[in-house]
Amino acid sequence: MPRNLQYLAAPGPSASVKEQKPDPPTCPHRRNAQLIVPPEREEHHEENEPDIVSNPNPSSPIVLRKPPGPPYSLFVHNLPDILPDFWASSRRLQKQYGPLVRLKFLGKKVYILSDPELIAILLQEKNKRLPRQEFASEGVFLADGDMWAFGRRILQTVFTVKAVSNFMPTFQRLGLEFIDEIEKEYTANHVVKLIRLSERCSLDAICEVGVGIGDGHADLKHEFNETFEWLSEEGIKRQTRLSLFNKLPTANNQKFLEELNHMDKILDQLMSRPATEERTDILSLLLKASDPETGRKFTEKEVKAQLVTVLVAGHKTSALLQSWAIFEICQSAHVEKKIKQEIKDVLGLDGTSLKIPEFHELKELKYMDLVLKETLRMHPSAQSTIRGLYEKTVVKDWILDPCNIFISVYDTHRNSKYWPDPDRFDPDRFLPENVAKHHPAQYIPFGGHSRTCLGNVYAITEVKLNLCLLYQLYVPRVSALHPIIEGNDLLFPPTDLPMSFEKRKKMLGHFKGERQSDDSFVSAPIIKRPEPQKKLPQNNKIRTASETSRLMHMKEEMTMGTFHILYGSNTGTSKEFALTTARKAIELNVKHHVSSLDEYYDKYLASGQAVKENHMVLIITSTWNGHPPDNAKKFKNWMMDCQKAGKKDAAKHMNFSVFGVGNSQWNITYLAFPKLLEESLQKIGGTKISSYEPGDEDKDLQTKFEALQDILWYFFAVELGMLPSMDRKTLIRPAGSHLDFILADAPIEHKKEEGGQYAITEVRELQSEGSGRSTVHVEVALPADVKYEAGDHLEITAWNHPHLVDQMCKSLGYDSNTWLKAVSKSNLPIPSWCPLGPVRLGQILSRELDINGVITRPVIQAITEALSDQHPYKAKLQRYGGKTQEALEAYEKEIVKNGINVVELLSQLPDVKIPLGVLLGVLPTLKKRSYSISSSPKRDSSKLTLSVGQVFFTTATGREHSGVASVYLGRLQVGSKIECHVVTSPMRYPADHMTPVICVCNGTGLAPFRGFLQEREHIQQQHGSIGQLHLFFGCRSRKEDFIYADELLDYEARGLVKLHVAFSRDQGEKVYVQNKMRQEEELIADILMKQNGRFYVCGDARTMAKDVQEELRRMIAKFSGSTAEEAKNKFVEMVQEERVVLDVWG
């Protein structure tokens, strides 16, 4: 047998199993229900794993199988499969694939397991490891090998029944204080947040029982409590992060080190107290105890580790067990009746006075034992426990790779094979005759096997005493007025359990109060368990002093390390992505700043002084024809200057990631600037913290941006721990879905909805009547203060077509003239696109939101959630909205390629009424459209012209589609006004008017060159002589779409241009501009390579521009005698030197 493969089998009559030294798991008291990646161990990266593998042991008849699991998605593996709710996803995956599921994310493989048969085997396995943490890593629950055995032997002498009985006076006094706290809180608020109250009281018990700090040392007690609580929760969170992020110089990491040091000093102070025989707190016992086998005692370091581990384990366990037990008891009338009767019988109650139970009486509460066991079955204090394998291991017929195994205690306890009707609360499952039938590993609330938690007697004793006191005085009920808030982290199902407490009539002698229950031992009517209600945690959570301190610290941390969302954008796509990310940051309460790269430079870098605070930076940027976008040029120049000057720490304050936006059709300059950013920032001291797959406008831009959002906020929540109390469903909910709309009255006076301040002075058709297509010439009057140059762009704010708006309103069930007002369902701001006052629905759909483009997956998800489970479209839409590779391919094939927009989809769902806020909050906003200006201010600076091709086509589904901006411009009448502004472009006519120029274009790509010709006309009038200009222009037919033909022929006659027109359909064989270029290759090579001329291209990147690029590279190779690779590099140099200038679109 290969030495790196071992076989495990369950012990039984036919199997001889040697007794092994235990190497047990983490005690589930520790709230360690989180995923921990294996420590530095090579991972097996099988992207497509076979179901059946060959058995390395040829003599074995066992056919080995790989555990099943969902297919890996691109880049993020199974991350989408576990979001937004890990526990719900875990249960869903186990229903689909069975009780052993394989997953991979963060580059590591894990298994989820809930099969008692496999668990029983793994709990005995000796070559396993346990997760490590920085807080008490040598404690008994986390230590391995000899250290574990040594620690356990000593702790067994501390956690004896006699030792726990010695804690009874403290438990009794604190139990009365627990009842007092219920009285105070219920009197003040008419509701008790049971978990939070139980945690506070449990913390007091830890102070006294754990380290001997009583009320006589209030300051020290408060100091210990606050430090201990923060460290215990933060220590657990740090286990879920990659080690890199725990080492970053963030304020939170610094605080963790400071708090560790502070706790160490507190424990030193406590350990320096004189030892006395009378002191029985756990710390004193640990200091005095010795190993019964060797006589060795704990060192001071070991005492601290063991103490903190035990206290962390006991803190949450007692509170959760107590809270859930009360909750379940009051949901079951017969259980409540039996509990009360047992308390009455064992304590000998007469109903007139309060009886405080003694330790021996608690042991007699046998039915209460059953109730607490059933509570731990349904609500284990830790959702899971973890094992890790060092080597490949065969378990039955499964072969497991070396990685962590996530034993789901929750799912094991609700496995219907072992627990009939598992969601029903039934204490009788634990009657002796039923327990005898149990599988040894079907109930593992305290860890199981040899690592069963030693502190369970401590927790059970404390809880039983409190229940005895509580049920003598009160009748607890789930509060009907305060619904249960669903949990928002990996550890707890609920945020809290709001309860009401009715006084019992015959016990009023103990407390004074007004609220009474008429019976003493008969249960009140059962209140139906409310459905969980999802809300943002900051609106619902009761904050202790410690929590308030943590929240204040989080604000401090974000002040020191503000999240900067930076963009470089010319067309608006990257800016829109940045603003979408910023809206999500607002929703998640993440302090952030959004700006262009140049604005960031102006604010932080222009002064040349070092930035003192750390910045977390996400850069979303495109490349503008190989160069930085206009609003990123200063940042780029700063970066390159620092690199040249050898400033290796200029960007040391930047912890950055880059999301590149580009179009792979123009492959020479594809992602040139994003790549330059990543390389250069690291060279000048920046730290790259994440890698994101770039977005390709030609393929998967929106999908990659969605993946970025999922990973980004998961990174914030889990890797950095910067969203400690955030509902994880909120993390991936599309930003904006907190909106709602209410009907509003029309304002008494409202302005006419006009387009803007730029007047249209001419609109005319350029193509002939029979062409079947349309290109319009649009003339725009300019205000006196607006300037432009030939080659610039005009950015248009367009409106959706009125017919499309009417269709959308009809599908939503509203008239377009319905007046609405936006409101926020939380404390989040209204998006900037939405007016704050009354607004017509038609105005929102016409001017603000994109209802014409292909429907995005977040919109599909919002619509899907509004459908009932029985709706015939539900399953199909869920298929498009998922995040597996299969879902992405289905979306691309059936939605994108068919051009389906939201209006078309809603028209197929006439019976579904989707809340306006849900839908409008996730629709993308209308983007501004840029068009090359087809005139020169040298001709007339008071106006400019556009040459716009109208976009009309029939989609694969038979829908007549029209472009938003092009058709909007074509609908305009003389006198209409539009909203627009001039945007500069690198497309500039040479300053030296004798420089020879080649221009290549097709269709409306002629626009900037028409401006060049007007520019040349002016230069010729001023100077007489002028350099040559060759225009390679492609169109279909001389008679149909040879736009501006008369102008061009006139220019040619006057020597301003030499025309090379390719009419692709006027002859039998199609001819394109690249064919015309080849006919004139010697001329082009001479101008570009010998005369230092300029080469301009304007047109479609998918077709013409791509072919022109290939042809030009061929010419460079041919006439320079270089290889294809050398020609490619030379072409790139020409682009960088702006001798070749590209103005192309996807």
C-alpha cells in the first residue's frame, strides 16, 4: 500500500481496531462554526474530478469514489454555492449530493459531512489536525498530541463533579441576579432579549467562577469582561481569514495585539494574588493542579491558555443552551407542564415561596436532562466541528484528500435517517430505551469521542439552576410583538430571542409587580412561532458597552483605512461600476470615498508628501486606445515619475486591487492601463491584496463585475472581518434593493420636463431612400462658453423610447403619469438617480433607468424572488440567475444572444406584480452615449454636428429592437433641446500641417475625419500648402450609404483629400477597407515608416478595426523585414507614441 494513503474502517465485531491515543476535536462550546482553510499544505487542484478512482490497493475489492459536490464556477469555485447563507446552502447541498459534499473556495478544498457512520470513523482517526488560532492555541480544545493529553489529565482533576458542586453558592447568587435582570428589563421594555441577557449573566459567572473577580472589584470585572468578550469573538473571526490578512497593518489587527497584551496583563495581575485554600475559582485550581501521572504543573503561559480556552467554551454555551431551552419549552404545552411538575416534585414546592435548588436536587431533574439534550440536538451551541487530514485517506468507499473536514453538527442532529421527524422538539428521544438504539455519532453536541468537552457539567448545572428559579416565578412566552430576527453570521441562528415573562400569581411574595398570570402550574396558550424577519442588524441589536466599543473602534479603523473606490473612465462604464460599488458600500455601512484616479491624485498625492493613513483601494478602469482614460492621466504620470525616480515607498499606503475593463477585440491594447497599474503600483510600494478577473465588453463584462461584487464584499466580511454584524444575505443583494415607492400627489406646480440647454438646429437623413438603413446628420447649437476641437466627442444623455416606456408601465400595472415618491426601507440614502420629491413613473423609466438593454442577472434575480414557488417560470429564471458555470452559459446563450430586455421578460409574466422598489432598485441606470463630432470649430465655432447611425434590428425572438441614443437623436425635431457635453479625445489632427495623414474608417466612423477635412480647409486657406491626407472609407453602395458623398468629392477636387472608397456590395466580390489598404501598401508604409506620418482608425472594433490592425501589422513586418512578433511590438510602440491613433467602439 502506498505510504501516503491510509484506510479507515468502523470498529465492529469483524474488525480489530487498536486502541489509539486520542487526538480530539475542538469542543463545540467554542462557537467555532466557521470554515478554516488548511495550514500551508499543498492542495490537489482537480478541476474535473472523476467519480470513480482506481484503488491503490489491488487486493481490495472496494471501488473507491470521490465525494460528490457542485461543479466549480470559474475563478470563484464554489463560493457562489455557499452564499448568501452558508448554513442554508450547506443543508441544500447535502440534500442534493448526500451527507458528504466536496467544495472548494479560497483556493482550498473542504468536505462537509453529516453522516454518523463516517463521523464515527473520523473521530478515531489519529492522523488528523485541529485548527489553530492566536488566542489560547495551547488550550485543551486546540492542542494536539502530548500537550493535549497532559492538559486533559489536569483538567479532569479540575472539572470533577465535586469541583462543580463547589461553584453552587456562586451559581445560586448569580441565578437570583438573572431573575432580577429579567424583572428590570421586562418592566422597562415589556420584552427581554433573552440571548443577550443570558450572555451578560454568563459573563458575570465566568468572572467569578473562572477568575475569582466578584462585585467587590467592579472596575477590574468590567475591564476583564470587555477585553475577554472582544478577544473571544475577534479570535474566532480571525480563524476564518487567510493569515495574510491577519498580518496586514490595519487598525483592527493592531487592536487585536493590544487587547492580547492587555488580557495577558490582567491575567498576570490575577495570578499574582496570594494562593489560599479557600479560593475555588478555576484559575486558582489550575495554578494548584498537577498531572496525576507525571506530577508536572502548568507553566504560567499554559495556565493562561487553558483558562481562556475553558472560559470561551463555557461563555456562549451556557447562554445559548439556556435561551433555546426556554424558547422550546414554551412552544410545547406538554413539555412545559412536565418541566414545571418535575421542578415542583423535586424541590418540594408549595407555591408560596421561592426555593433555591441545591446541587444534589439538580441531579434529580431527569426530565430536564432530556429537555436540555433535545435542545442541544436541535440547537447545538456550535454549528460544526472541524477535523483536518494530513494525507489521503480512505473512509469506507470514499477517498478523501488532505484538507479540512467540516463536520456539520447541526445537520447530523437533524439527519432524518437517524432522527425521525427531526424538526419536532421531543425530549423523549433521549429516554434510556431510545438512546440504546442510537448510533454512537448521531448526537455529538460536545464534540464526540475522546475530545468531549469537559465543561458540559459546568454549563448544564448553571442552566438547570436558572430554569428552576425562572419557572417558579414566571411563565415565559415568545413575544408576539417582537419577531425573531434571523441571524447574520456563521455562528448563531438568531440575532436574539425576544420573550415576554408573565408573573405567576402564587409567587408574588418574591417580587412586586403588576403583570400576573392567573394560574400557577397550568400553561398559558401557546403563541405560534413567528416567521423569521430579516432586518439590518444595526437597527435591532442591543449593544453592550463592549459592543459599542467595538463599533466605535470599527469607525476608527475605517477612518484610518478608508475604502477608496477609484475609476478611470471615458465612456462611463467604469464610473458606473464604481458608483454601483459605492452604493453597496453605503448599504453595508462601509466608510468609503469614490472618485476618479485624477481626483485621488489631486487630494492625496499632488503635494508630494507621504500619506500617513492606510488606504484600501479598488481601482476600476478601462484603457482608452492603449492610454489611460482622461480622468486617470495625472495619476498615471505620477506613478511613472515615482518609478523613474526610484521612489519605492511612494504608494506604501495603498492596499489595492484592480478590476480592468476592456474589449478583447482590440487585443494589442486590451487592458494595457489596468496591467500597467498593477505592475507599477507594486514597484513603488503598493500592496496588491486581491486579483479580480477582468471584464471583457466583447464577452462577459457584466458577469465579471457581478463576480467582483460577490468576492469583494465576502472579502470585507470574512477575510478582513470588517463587517462583523452584517447579514450575509445583504452582502450579495444587489445595491439599491432597499428602495420602495409610494403613491404621491402631483405637485401644485412642476416644471415642464425638458431635455437640456443645447438646441437642435438641424436633423436630416444622410442615406438614400432605398437603402433600408438610416444615418442622421444632427446639428447642435453651442453656448458661447463651450469649446471643442475636431476629433472630440459629444456625450449625450438620451431617453428611452416612449413606446418602450408605455409597455413597461403596462407590465408593472401603472399608468406612466402615476406620481410616485421614493422612500428607503432602511436608513440608507435614496440613489442619486432618483428625485427626492414626487416624480412621474414615466419620467423614471424614460430618463433614468435602462429598460432597453439586455436584462442583467441581478434584475432576473429580483423578478425570480417575486414569483411564487409554483410559478412555471420560477425554475427557468433561477437557472439564469445562478452563479455556476452552467447558469452563466445559459444566461449568455438564452438571454444575451437573444437580446431579451426587462420589458420583454415582464410581458411574459402578466400575472406577476413586482413591487416597484424591488425592480427599479436593481435596474441599471441609463448610460451616457458618446459620438464623434463630425465638424470643426474652424468652420463654425457656434455649432457642431454629429453623424449618427440609427440602430434597428429584429432580435432572435422576433422583437423589433432600437438603440437608445441613436434613435433618440433621430426622433429630435428642430428646436428640441438635449443634455450633453463635450469630451476630449486623443483623435487630434497633427500640429504640423505638413505631416502626411492616413485615415481609415467605415460608416459613421467618418465623423472625426469630416472634422479633419474642415480643419484642413481652414489651414489651406491660411497657409496654402498642406500635407497629403488619404481617406480609406468603407460603405456598402455608392447609391445608398455613401454619406457626405458630394462634400468628399468636392474636397478631393480641391486637393484636400485622396479618397480610397471600398463599396462592399457594388461588385460580385466584396471589397473592404483593408483590401483597399493592401492595394496601397507601399504608399502606407512610406508615409508611416519613412515620413513619420500619422495613421488614424475610427470604427467598429469587432470587425473593421480588427482587420485593419492585422493588415497594418502585416505591412510593418513586410516592409521592415521583421518577424510577426517584432511587427506587433513595433505597432504597440506606434500606438504609445500616438503615431497610430485608435477611436474604436465594441
